[in-house]
Amino acid sequence: MTTRTFLTSIDRSQLLAAALHGVALALLGLHLYVRTLPPTPDPIPAPDSAEAAWWGLWPVTYLPTWAVAVGAAAVLGAIVLYWVCAFHNRPARLRFGYPPLWPTLWLISGALTLAFFLFPIAHTRWGDAFILAKGLAFPDPALRLTRSWQAPLDVALHAELWRWLHEPFGWKDATPVYRLLSPVAGALYLLVTLALCRLPLLRPAWLPYALLTTLGLMQLFFGYIENYSFAAVGVLAYLWLGLAVIEGRRPLWLAATVLAFTHATHPSTIVLAPSLLYLGAQRWRAAEIEGNQRLASVVVQIALPMLLVGGATFLFMEASGHGLAALLGDDRPGGGDGRWFVPLFETTTRWEHYTLFSWPHLRDLLNNQLLVAPVVLPSLAVVGIAWMAEKRRGSNARERSAQTRRPSLDPTDPTALSFLPALRFLLIAAAFHLLFIAVWNPDYGGQRDWDLFSLAWLSPTLLLALLLPRTLHGRSLIGGVAPLLLLQAWHTLAWIYQNTLPWQWPR
């Protein structure tokens, strides 16, 4: 094939693959640029330093040069391989064929679970980690941290496990409890991921699996000391069940129950409630068509789990001596100053770091995205534009089909009727969660509170997994996303590696 013939034969999928390759190259260039910045003696750069502007990419500076070269070569090699195969008009094939999908995913999940235990985080500098590690094991039982409205079920679980096991095992603080339970949460996260990948809406299964297991929030499962490991599992489980409700595979009350327990694990997840209301409206509409369900039944399926789990949590906290008085007092939401949101025009306490419409605030949000889900937001922008263009072309085709009285829907597609509801469900979940992290005030600053905001990237990741197969086709799907997946995996490995390095609090 000549170059001119090749250029004129490029289809829409290949153009989109080229755009996604551009995203991968831009992100790779940013990583390599950050490597050129001068080193900082403090692993958490000062807010006004040049390094602070790029804290979302700072993990790459901890990698040895050979690891940087291998990661860059893998991304570039995947791009070159795709275009060489496209130029010669032949698919890229492994010499011995592809391994069976599900045994491979289970094998990878087993290896990841083992890694969760083998490579725990080596410090307590993120968020409330130091407070949790020491507070749960404080020598004076009267001052010991055993309950918290910030994460009622999560703190209670870790506190009780430490109380039962610290004497037999000689644990001086609560770090071993988190090194035990955080990987358990990771194993549950992987099980939910595998279940989610079986949904027809998210085929091919390898795509959502690869996207979800390369996110930076995987750090939460490597012995991470904070209140978000089980919350991440709850959010993902709710999104899985929500999509299953849309497909008619699971009852609405089950999704509502999982979300209610997730609220009790970490109350910030209440921002997902609007997406549950959408599920209820969707099920009511479907039931009206079937003629077998009333509005009252939908309301009960949503409200009853919330009331039961919420009421049980409140009674549990009251019985533990940490009830309403604590919620309205020292344990109020909002952290050190009790202020929930980023201030509009002026910072007035040491817990406020910037105003809402300032560049430092936007920069922290972008860095959080780069740290947790570097490829998701830019890829979603590219794929979203491509999908809307494809939808417009489809609308025109349907108009022409109607004029000629030919059907334009594929009756063999099992996801044709559930795709748009699933898209709206994930859009609502993503919009409200991203709005939350845009307005909520991080007491310790964006970098140290990265974990609270990391949960917001699960919905956009599934949104990307939903749209990619509907805009990229054939070999362009694998070839288009492979460089992105390799880059995100390389980035997350650097982030995990950084946190396994020895580190001491500055004196």
C-alpha cells in the first residue's frame, strides 16, 4: 500500500484512534517533562514551589531511569505497532494466539491481590493516616479513637479489629490492621470488577477491567491507612448493580441497599443519591410499560433500605457513646474548621488553601485527575465528541431509512434499549461526584487529600468503558486504547512504588 492510498483509506475509527494516541503522547510528554524539574527534599512539595504545580505526575520522578525508558517505549511501541499493521492492512496477532480471557482476568486478579499484601504503603503522610494509625491505638482508652461520623462503619471495623488482635500480635499501633483490611477491600474490588465486566453493556470485558485496575485509586488497597478503601468497593458495587438494574438483571432494592451501606461507610458518597433516583424513575417507567408495578413500590425499594441502614447506623453510634452530640460537636463534618466548601472569595482559616474560582484550586483538581485517572478525562472528551458526531450521523441515517421505510435499529443487539439509560445513569453519577470534589474543601490540601476525591473517577471510567466500543471498531479498539492503558498502568505503578519507599516525618 502506498502512503497516499493509506491516507485516503483511513476510516473514522482510525481517526479516533489517532486522536487517542495524541492524548497518550501528550500525557507521556508531561510525565517526561516533570522528570526534568529540580528535585525537592520534601516528598510533599511546598504549595508555592514549581514541583507543587505537578504533584499529580510527581510519582514518575521516583522511578529509576530504566523504568521510565521501559514505560515510554511501551507506549510508543503500541502506537507504532498499530499504525504499521494498519498501513499493511493486517491485524496485529500474537504468534501463539490470545490467552483465554476469563482465566487470564482471574489470574491477574489473584496476582494483584497478592501484591496488595506484599507491597504496603510505607508511611502515614496522606490525609488522616497518622491520626488513624495512632488514635485507634492510643494508650488511654478514654481518648482512643473508636468511632467517627466521618466514616462510621469503616472506623468502627478497624477499631474493633485492633482491639481484638493487638495484644495477641503485639501491635503497637493500628497500621497492621489497615495492612490487613485494605488488601481485603482490594480483593472485593476485584471481585466486583469481574462481575461488572460480565454485563453485556460493558463488552468487551477486558476493557472495563483494564481501565478500573490501572486507576491510581488502586493505591487504596496496598495497606493504605485511611477511610476510603471499603468506600471505593461500595461505590463500584453500586454502579455495577445500577447498570444491572437497567438491564433488568438485579432488583432496585439491592442497588439501594448497597448504596445505603456505602453511605454508612463514608457519608461523602451521598452525592450518588441523584443517580439512585434516576434508577427509580427508570424502573417505574419500565414497570408502567409492563403494567406490573406501582410508584409506591419503587419508592419503598429506595426509601426502606436508606431508612433501615441509616437508622441502624445512628443507633449503633448512639449505643457506642458517639451519637448526635458528637455529630453536632467535635466530630462535625467539615474537618478542622467545620467548613464544608471551598470559600468563594477569601480564605480565613489555615484549613482553607484557595478560593473557588482560583487557578490553584483548578490546578489541584487537574492534578487529582492526573494522579488517579490520567487518561480518563481527556479520552472521555475525545470519545464523547466522536460519539455525538456518530449519533448525529445515525439520526440522519434514520431519517433516510424512515423515508424509504427501512428499519435502522439492529434487533440482534441485546443492549440497544438499555444503552441510553445506562449512559444517563453514569452521567448523573459522574456529574454529581465531580461537582462534589469541585466544591468540597480539602483540609489538608489537594495532594494530601487525594484519596477523598479519588472515588469520583469511578463513574467517568465506566462512562469511558461504555462509549469506547461504540465509537471504536475492530482492531482500532485495541490499537486505540492500548497506549492509554499502558501509560495509565505505568503511571499507577510509579505511584505505588513511590509509596513503598522508606520515609520519615521531617523533624
